[in-house]
Amino acid sequence: MSERSRIQPFKLLLQFQAEGIFRITPENSQEEHVREQLNSGIVPDDIDVHCLASLIKVFGNAMFV
């Protein structure tokens, strides 16, 4: 995974203004769909801030395994 693809979700998260983004869990199907797109280098237009925050949490947890 390139450095650019690792940082891109964090840059996307900075575009949103919402409260409680790390407390609201998105639907599993939505999270899987967005993860597949980001892994293939596609930035989805309809990305939900809560979905993106959830993926960042998963990424952060995977770093410490």
C-alpha cells in the first residue's frame, strides 16, 4: 500500500463537519463497499463521514496488531 493511499482517508475526513463521528457505526455493507473502492484507488463521491471514520478506526487498530 502506498503512502498516498494510507493518508487519503484522513484527508477526506477533514472535509466533513459532524459531531460524534467515531460513535455512530455505519452499515456493514456500506463500509465494505467504501473499503473496496478505497483499496482500489477510487474515492467514492457519496462517502459518509461515519463510514470513513469507522474505516479509520479499523486502520488504526490494524496498525497495533
